[in-house]
Amino acid sequence: MLTIALPKGRIAEETLDIFSKIFNTNFAFDNRKLILEAHGFRFLNVRNQDVPTYVAHGAADLGVVGLDVITEQELDIIDLLDMQLGRCKVAIGIKNEDALDWNKPDIKIATKMVNITKNYFAQKAVGVQVIKLYGSIELAPLVGLADAIVDIVDTGATMRENGLKVAEEIMSSSAHLIANNNSFYAKKNEILSIYDKIKKVVDGNLS
């Protein structure tokens, strides 16, 4: 039985919709249950940031998680497929009246994406001081904690509502199907079989 870790929320629902199309039956987590077993699969309902950890450590054979999370965590997993769900961008946000000063010796950035931020600024050979926050990141520039933020942007509404604007986009993200290295070789036929079926749905060849 393949175990698949899914992030809570919209991506989990959209992924289960794909499995519903594949097996022509309804897949859904009941109430607050964290495990769903059906059609020879075990689905785990976990926090978005935890999906790659479950996969990397072998608690799940496969997982579905945003490319931003994969990039941030830098874990040893196999990236199998862009499922084209949950599209968003990782962007730098600043106050509406500000401009990003690339000549500043040490730009202060508030974010939960420490690695993505450090790598991006390193590529530009710009010094950065990263302040790690876990929520309400938009507040940081407004109260002088940071010069800018790095965060997920979907429609940009949250930034706009808080008097911020997108100064620069760092990367695009969407949900990807990932695999545990050992599982991919030990259960290769099973994994490739479901991979092919998922890909057909994603490509629009099965509805």
C-alpha cells in the first residue's frame, strides 16, 4: 500500500479530486481524521510544511506539496511532477511609499522562507539580515522591524490590504508530486503506475 502525504486545505481537496477522477469514486477525509485508506492507498492529512519531512523520512512514499516548500527545505526527495495546483509566487514586499534599495549594506527581511531569501540575495551579491517570523509577516515593515518581507503571494490582496506592494518576484510555485528515494526504487512499478494516472488527469486526458 502506497502512503501519500497531503497538505491540509485546498491542495488536499484538489489532489483527492484527481484520485476521485482516476478511480471514479469520491475521496474525502472524514471530519478531522488524519488518515484515509481507500483503493489500496493511505492518505495522510498533514501541515503543508511537514509534507516533505514525512516523505524524506519514509513515513510516506509520496507527497503533494508546493515547490516553495520543497525549495526552502532542501530535503533529499525526488520531484516527480508539477501537478499545476495551488499556483502562487514567492515575492519581496515593501511599503507602498518605499523602493527596494539594493545598495543598502544589510537589507533586513522578515520571512519564514529563510533559505529561499538568503539564496536569492546571495545570487545578487547583496547582504541580507533575515528575521524569521511565523505569521503576520506583513506587519514587519509597517512597524520598522524589517525593510521588506519575503512571502507567498496569490492575488496580492493581503499585501495591498496592509499597505504593501510587490517589489520583485523571486519564484513561481505550484503543488508538486514528490517521492521518497528508497520508495521510488522499492515500489517503482506502483509509483510509476499512479504517476501515469495522475499525469493524465493533470494533462487533461482523463476527466
